[in-house]
Amino acid sequence: MTLQQPGALGAKMIGEGFGGSVLCLVKKPFALPFIEQLETNYLQKFGFSSTLYSIHMSNGVSILA
């Protein structure tokens, strides 16, 4: 379902032991339509809404001083 959406680059299941989550990598211009479509698809398939978080990648941990 997710990888068929425009702008989707990849997806991975994470945190399966705590209810499960999916980490999706999406091109920035496609992010909002991707989220909206995912919410719609999830509600139709499972009958309740999901919780989605939009994040951006960074350089990670580094020494600042």
C-alpha cells in the first residue's frame, strides 16, 4: 500500500513488540499527499485512525563544542 504511492522510496516495519510502526521514506514534495492517502487507506482497512508523525533526517549525533 505505501510503496505504491507517488514519492515513496522505501518502508520498514519497526517496533513490532510495542504495537508496531512503519518508517516510510518519502520525497519531500510528496510528503503531505502521502500522509493524507495513508491516513485514508488505514481508516478504510482497519476502521480506526492511525497516529502519524512527520520527521526529517539530520546529520545525527555530533560534538558541538
